[in-house]
Amino acid sequence: MQKYQAGKYDVAVIGAGHAGIEAALAAARLGVNTVIFTINLDWVGNMPCNPSIGGTAKGHLVREIDALGGEMGKAADKNMLQSRMLNLGKGPAVHSLRAQIDRRDYSAYMKHVIEKQENLDIKQAEVIDLYREEDGWHLVTKLGAEYVSRTVILATGTFLGGRIYVGEVNYEGGPDGTFAATELSAALYKLSLPLRRFKTGTPARALRSSIDFSKMEVQEGDPKIVPFSYSTTENGENRVVCHIAYTGDETKKIILDNLHRSPLFSGEIKGAGPRYCPSIEDKIVRFADKERHQIFVEPCGLNTEEMYLQGMSSSLPEEVQLAIYKSVKGMEKIKIMRNAYAIEYDCVNPTALYHTLEVKEQEGLYGAGQFNGSSGYEEAAAQGLIAGINAAHKVLGRQPLTLDRSGSYIGTLIDDLVTKGCSDPYRMMTSRSEYRLLLRQDNADERLMPTGREIGLVKDEAWEAFILRSEQKENEIKRLLATTVSPSEELNAFLESVGTSPIVTGVRLSELIRRPQVSYEALAPFDTERPDLPDGVCSSVETEIKYEGYIAKQKAKVREMKRLENRIIPPDIDYDSITGLRLEAKEKLKKIRPESLGQASRISGVSPADISVLIIYTGERDKNDRV
């Protein structure tokens, strides 16, 4: 193959999925010359699995991406089919927004956004080689084009070394019938990147008219729609309904009778699969005592008749899949349009990365999304945004951006990946954070928008709206703390009706809101001075007042955690020379090379006693350095 010089860039992004899009947009919006490569331009921002955005903890990530100046929340709001707030029966820390999305419209929207973005070139090309020379990183495409870039972001998704599995059949391929990136892995091995194989899967898509929805449960959207993006001002609309079906005894029998034909159980698939999103055959084996499993039947878009069968991913043979689906009530006459499949792909061990998502041993090379061992569109987009910002900052000579665990789910996600690693595709969950009540989705703007503004990704209009919301919230909390409401027959009747005691003397409105049975909204008839405020501000005000004590306790824990986070570990530290460290701790610390005592404390195999030794050692070293 004859090469030709095709151009020079500051940032090159390989992959135009959710991670690649956010990375490229962030870099370009920060003013650096950026290029993004994709194997197929028609699949920019594709949703090869569930056509939805958000969900438990994932909704938090989308809000945080938006607060930092990312694009995913805006795109989700523009292409939403149905919206629901999950976990409303639980505390506000776990309330999570989820929206069913028109997958082709979402893809077209994202393609148009990157097409219009200044400082961003888009190339349909497969990058087959990557190496570094004095003038920067060299990227070679299958057609011989050679690009040079000062930094590179790997956002390869499941394309890297992709292999499709359906029963006894397997072949090279990417998601949704696309080509796999088969040659880039070899180049990454040459760079000594610690690659390994992971696996994920997706259910079949079925023809809408072949499903009997009358035999299924209806799942409506919320009457009051909450947007993902703080910039969305128009009211959303639920345009579809979803349905829930259930597997039964026949489903279970078909799967167990054909388990030997599943590449998951025959040993054909070597990659680790997602623990929290298993295939239907995996569910049947792992949860053998369960009588049935839910299937969410969800539209893929307004202009398609394809229905997505969430909860029934499989790698069983095609004819077995058909029998499984037909065993479900309402699917007896189902027509499958796209069969389910498993896909195995290459990804990196994320402990090889810094918190900036830069590869420790390869300056200027970054990873994002499924390349880093995570799963999910939202996790990918969050990492892409941080990688894009940091690649641009390296080019511009600015300080890198790292987010800590106490301030964001994005910080938690990245810290988990680079500190603890992952043995299977990592999925964000609210339980992964020690500070859930501080990291609510309603206050993502307070936590991160100042950072996005400082970086330069939050523009004037969004910033002014944020300042207004902040002032409204602060003023309303002050008013509720100071305003007293007197006893009345109507108020006491209301209090007794919700199961709480009446009042006999004047009580501050804030005290009533702190009662578990009383909501801010329900007190409106008795609060004559209440200002007209946006729903989001009202929700945040109520949470801050109702959970004031718990929030204060978590903030105290954050202050204690910061004490360790601020104790930097010198990069040249010789762990073998430190007396008192256990052998396992030395091995783990040498491998991860933590940047702070806080990060070291979260490494599996490093005990509190080991941290005490490090505190003493680094303290003595600091003292000697000062002398």
C-alpha cells in the first residue's frame, strides 16, 4: 500500500460513537484543530443496543455531561419518544431520568452537530495503524492516508477486533452488521497496551404488527416531563407507549434444552460479559429459582416498525431464539427483523490510564468509553467529554481536568476504572458512590457548571440561566427558613390527612417540609407568599431542606476524604524501599501508581495499615524536602 500525507491535527478521535462525539466536540469547541474518524458515517451516534438514554445513575451522568457543556442531554431531549423518572418511590439520591429515544433521529442529529462544528473535520475511514514519532502520533487508514496528530483519543466501542456470535456461527464484525476494526488492535499491542477481551450482546428487533400488545402490561410515560438538558426550554411530549412482557416455564425449558449451543456456555466466547446486563440464557442459569423475567418491549423510532425486546439479549442459534421469543405471551406470532447476537471485542485494562484518561506509558494517547472497559452510552459519553477536554488542554498547555468522587458520578466512574479496574464491562450505579445524596441529578449544574464555564464549554446564555436558578434556590430556602405559618383548620386537616400531627402554634414552613409526609408542592395553598419558580428549582429546594442533616453529614465525610486526596504521592516513589508495606500492597501500588493517598486507599489489596505507613513515609519525605 502506498501512503500519502493527508493532514495534521491537534486532536484525532478514532470512533464516532457516544464517546467519540463528545470527545471531538469538546476539543473542537475549545479551539483546537480536531478530526474524527468513523468506519461508517451513517452510524454516527448509533445505538446498537437499547434506543434509550439515562436510567438509574446513567441519568445522573447525562445531567453532569450537560452541566459541563456536553451534547448528549440536548440530543436526548430533541429526539425523545417517552420520558420517565425512575425510582420516585425512593429517596431523591436515586431518582434517575430515562428516555426512550428515536435512534435514527438521534444519530442524524448528532451527525449534523459534528458536521456544523468549527475546528472539526469528519473522515469516513478505518484507522489500521497507530504509532508515535517525534512530530506526533501517526494514524494510517486502510486506503493509505497518513495523518499526524499531537494527541489521539481511542473511542473504538465494540468495533476493535469485533467478532459476532450467534450459536455455532461466529465471524468478524461490528455492531448492527457493520465492519469490525480488525487491524488496529495489532498496532495497540505494539504500543504495549494491556488489551483484553470483553463481550456484550443485544436482543432481537421484531415487527410491531406481529406482537399482540393486548397480552402485555402498558408502560406510560410521565405526565410531567423533566428534560435532561438545562438548556431545554420547550415542553417535551410522550409520543409512544412501551410494554412489559414476561418469560415463562416454556421459555426456560427451551433455553435449558439448548444451552450447549450457546457460545457463552460452550466456551467459544472467551471475553467477560456484563454482570448487570446478562443474556437471557445467563439469567435462566444464574437465577434458576426465578419463575419469570421481565421483557420491555420498546419502539426504536416513529418512522420504523422495529420493536426492541429489552431483557432478552442472546447468543443462541437463530432458530432457538425464534422459539424463545414465541414462548412469551403476546409474541406467539412474532416476526424477527434482526436476530440477537453477542459481540466480543478488544479493550484496555483501565488501570493503565491516569484520571485524565491519558495512557500512563504513552503520552498524548487517551482512551474513552468501551475501549476503557465500561458499558453504556452514558458512561462512554462522560469519558469522551473528559478525554476531549484533556487532550485539548495538553495541546493548549493548560492544566488537566480531573473530577473527584465527591463532586460527580463522572469522577466516581473514572476513579473506579483507573484505580480498581474492572473484570467485566463496568456499569454506573448509584450504589458505587459514597456520596449519593450530594450527587443528585437535580444539583448537577451547581456541582459542575462552574467548571464547565471555567473551561470554556458553558456559554453565556446557559451560564446566566444557571446564575438565575442558583439565586432563586438560595432566596427560596432563606424564605422558607424564615416564614412562619399559623395554625388553621384547613392546614391541620391537611396535616392529619397525610398522617402527621396538627400544629398548635406557629411553625416555620421549613419545619413542615422536613416532615416525611409533607411535600413542598402540597404546602402551596397555605404558603401565600410563595414565588412562581421552575419545577427544577422547587425540587432542589425541597431536597435541600428535607435532607439537610444527612447532607451535612456527607459533606463532613467529603472534608475528611479531601484530606487524603490532597496528599500527593510523588511519582518517583520507590515502594520496595518502604518498610512496613505488605508485599501485596507493594505490588498493587507499583502497578497502579496512585496519584494521591486517597486513590491509594481505594486500591483493592491496600489495607488501612498500608495507608498509615504511606502517610508517615510521605510526611517524612515532605519534611526532608522542605529542609
